[in-house]
Amino acid sequence: MHNIKSPRHLLSTAELSLDDIHHLFARADEFLAHHGHGHAVSLKQQLLGKTVSNVFFNDSTRTRTSFEMAAKRLGADVINFPVEHSSLNKGESLSDLVLNLQAIGVSTIIMRHPESFALNTISKQLKIPVINAGDGNNEHPSQGLLDVLTMRRHKHWIKGLVVAICGDIAHSRVARSNIPILLKLGAEVRVIAPQAWLPQDYFTGQVKAFNDLADGICNADVVMMLRIQKERMHQNDWPEEKDYFQRYGLDCEKLKLAKADAIVMHPGPMNRGVEIDSAVADDLKRSVILDQVTVGVAMRMAILEWILK
Ligand code: CP
């Protein structure tokens, strides 16, 4: 249960209760229903007077922009903190950086950081909430939430759904944030990867692990493809891309093994021709990849409201 004396952070999906997940899904669905129907003005009052700060140590297209869009739709001010031009260059520590942002008066810090669990440490030092926008190989909770909500919007329920997550599982914070929500809601979760990218913890629990793509996506309702996260592995471990695509890349032929109405997902950024073929990625009858991005704005509105109100 959330302690009312400490701020409510969003660091991991594993710490969310079923009530939290259902609340966030319901609010994001409401925001999506309201979008473009004349409710924009009333939404603008929700976070009036709050200031959201985006502090990103790694590149981002979707997460940073959609948190900014979400904050502005709710009436908050946004500071995109310029990490590369900050006093970190003069030797200031991460801890001093966030304490100073708090003293300046920001209402929340949304941070992407290359080190796993970096945010767990700083969240303990702050009186304001921290939102994890991706920490190393660990978690990307807003992505997990928006992904599972996208599945529910397309498939109408999660219980019993067969979800196959394929690719660089070992370095994927997206997989780590999707799986606890999917299991909590009763989905069957499969992970598919070369043996070297299947950490041991994926073999022991409720998740089924596969080395063969054909076995793993057989009869799946949802096929989620993941990028090879080269920035988080040694160059010697990079696979030969043509080989990788042959074994693990999703094309129209391989997709035929999933259910006829299976949806295809990808958190982005996509590497076309490496983990996914353009014919699949751009097939709007199967691919919900851009829907994930649209749902992401609404989910981030729900998260900011939940954290800040
Ligand atoms: N899915 C995701 O985190 O995308 P960005 O890296 O562009 O934010």
C-alpha cells in the first residue's frame, strides 16, 4: 500500500497492484475517448501549476516527447533538462543534480538513465516523485503499461492471451516491464531468443522460454518484436544481421504461424530488416506499432495524474 507521507514513484511494474493497473488503464482509456471531443480545456486544469522535468541521459524519440505532450495536455509546465549542457560536466553528482531540481521547485523528475536501478537510489533522497523512463537493462514501466493497454484495446481482455516476446530479451527493459503486468492479468507469456539472450530467470518462473521463433509464436495472439540493443552489449556479441533476420526476424511467412488475427507490436525504435520486415511493420491490419505510440500519450497522462494529484 502507498504510504501517504512518501511520494508515489513509478520505478517498476512489479510494484504495481492490480488496483493500480486497472486504475491507470481506465484513466488512459478515458483520456483516449476524450481526445478530440472538446474536453481538452477541462483537462488543461488537471495539473495547472505543476512542473514536470524530463531528465534523459540516453536518446529518446517516443518516451520524452510523449511525456511532454501528456504533461502539456494536462496543463503542466515542462522542463526538458539539458543533461549534455549541465553542471554534470563540471563534476556535479547525480544526487546533487536531482536535489537541486527539487530545490528549484519541479514537481516530478522523469528520468532515463543508462544504469539499472540508478533511480531507486535517487528516489530515496527526494520528497518529489520520480518516474522511471528506462534504467539500463532493468525496467521501462510506462512502456509496459502502454503495451498491455494496447493489447487490451485490440483483444478486449488479457486473461488467457498468448503473448510471444521475441528478440534481445537479455537487454530488454521493455520485456521486464511487460511481463509482471501480463502475468498479474493472467496472460500466457512466452519469450523467444537465442540462448545467449535468455537469462536464466526466464526459465524458472511462469514464463515459457523458446530458442526457435516458429515454436514460440505458434498460435500466439500477440507477437511483440524487440530491437537488438547494441548500446548495451559488447561489439563482439553483435550478431550478423542477415543471419539474425533469417532466424528471428518477423516476416509475413513466419507470422502465419501465429493466430490468424494476431497483432504485431514493437516498442520502437525499429530496425527494419533486422528484427522485423517492413511488410509486417507497415501492415495496418496486423501491426499496432503506431497505436502503441498514441496509447502511450494517454497512458503517460494517466501516470502523471496518478503521481501528481
Ligand atoms: N520505446 C521507447 O522507449 O522509445 P524511445 O527510446 O524513442 O523513447
